[in-house]
Amino acid sequence: MSAAAEVGLRRILAVVDLLIDAVDEDTLVPALLPLLLRALPSDTIVWSPRPDPVHPLLTLPSDLLSQDLLEAFTRESPDDCLVAHTTVGSGVPMRRSTLQTRSEYHSLAVYADVYRPVGAEQQLAMSFPAGYAAGVPRSVCVALGRSGSDFTEDDVAAAELLRTRLSRVLHRLAPPTPVPRTELELVTRRESAVLALLAHGLTNQQIAHRLSISPRTVDKHLEHAYAKLRVGGRVEAANAWLTRGVPARLA
């Protein structure tokens, strides 16, 4: 192993060690960002949880993004293919240069108004599922910037290795909010059976067939269960039911 590869491995292991010992997100992330900057050598990093009313966007340097830059990014980023990759795409680690040429990048309004001022001539970004915030599934986007040479294939591979571990740790630190036992006890045996099948991905038609009832009856059972669990729809109800951790009993 070359000396450079050995240094890179030590930096990756420093991130992994921190993740293993993490006990809460509020202390983890501020300690994590400088280690990520070293493991994936960069000038800047943006850590953006979404949606999350509790944990704000964080950057290094801490004053990287002014309010004007944030407003420009919000206004102009919908035209950015790398942003699309981390919001509606797979979110795997991706270099800017893989998606577009330098001239295409420089032609973006968001480059002129945001990326150029912060020195992000080269970029590597990724996103990953990151547990729950206020009961809603959440993701985190990590965007790294350099002013000099492009990120390498080794950087992309290291980012992929860390992405998996970051997602796993944040799921552990931000699990779904358990539904209070008193609320779950209000659910009837038949509503319990419907919720269990819903949580396993069955449609209303499939649930009706499985339980030998009509789709309309399934709708009514779900309507009553939503009210008892104080949730607004299928995804929240399924998540609430899965946190209970026990099988439903058929009426």
C-alpha cells in the first residue's frame, strides 16, 4: 500500500470510529464534518438534513453560506442536475464532472451566484436515508467542494463506503417515534390485521382479498385506525404500526 493510500485509509477509519461511538446526533455531526473533509479531501462541506425542523443545515467553514447565498440556491438549484441527483435520484456519490461538462456547469445561474463565490469548482455530492424527524422519514445530503483538482474514483469509492455507514448510524440515532401504547390498544383486532397487511405493502384490494372483506370495509377500518393512531395517511400508519414490533391478531 502506498503512503498516500495508507493516509486515506486512516482518515476513513477515523470517521468509522466516530460513528461507532456516536450516542446522539447533536454531538456527532459537528465532530463528523471536519473528519469527512479529511477523509474526502475538500475545501468545503455542506450537511443538509431534509425535512428536519430540529437539525439545521451545517457547513464548514461555518460561515460558508450567507442568507443571500441560501436564497439564491433555493431559487436556482431546481435547474442543477447534481441537486436533482441527490433529491429525486439515487443519491449515490456523484462527481459534478460525471454529469456535465465544465462549460455546462459554468453556464448555470446557481454556479455564478452560489458555487463560484464559495470556490466549489469541483463537487462531489451524495444523499442517503437518515432515520426520522418529527415522525417523518428523512434524508441527508452531503455536498463537498474543491477549488483545485477534481475528485478521484478513489474519493467516490470512499464516499460510498462512508455513505452506507452514515445512513445506518443516523437510523439508529433517529428512529421512528413509537406510538404510545394507550393509542395502540384502541385499535380493534380487525383494524390490527388491516394495519399489519398495510405495513407489509399490500394494497387495499389485496388486503380485502386476504381478509375476505370488501375494499370499502378496508377503507373504513383504515379511516378509524388513522384517527386512533393520530396519523394522516398510509405511510404514517404503516410506520406507526411497525414500531409496535408485534404481529397483528386476526379477528
